[in-house]
Amino acid sequence: MLVSTTSTLDGRKIADYLGLVDGEAIIGANVFKDLFAGIRDIVGGRARSYEKVLKKAKEMAINDMIEEAKSIGANAIVGVDLDYETVGESMLMVSASGTAVVLEG
């Protein structure tokens, strides 16, 4: 599945727009508690463990979006947007959204 943040794809024609698709991943308080308890890999001001957890949440949200697009017959997603939000005081939500499309050929 081709996934792009752009609204068009160079050299590819969009035959049909199937609609909005999205995916979400929420990281709960226990993940952060465990994460901060074990952070020992801060190098140059970056917390690698924290970054790994955020990357995994982003991948989960994108994979959910891809599965939704596949279920409606899409072979690509354009205009993808990623958003990070706090939920309450102890959770983080990563959401991915885009437009499911069918590419010619």
C-alpha cells in the first residue's frame, strides 16, 4: 500500500477517491511509568526509549489506517496527516488520517 503525505503522486493517476480513513493508538499511563522508570539512554538530550514508544504508536496508527483502506478496496492513501494529542492527564493518542484512493494501473 502506497502511503503519502502529498495529495497527488507523481507519475500516478488517481482513478477513484474512496473517502477518509484513519487509525489511532493510545499509550496509557503504565507505559509512561515503566518507560520513565527505565530511562537510561538519554544521549544528547534525546530519550531513545521514549522515542521508540512513540514510533511504535505511530506505526500502529498507520497500520490501522492501512487496514481500513484495504477493507474498502483502496491501493493507496494520500494526504496523510499524523497528530499527537494528550488524552486526560496520563495518556497520549497518536492518530493518522488520509484519503483512501484507487490508483490506475
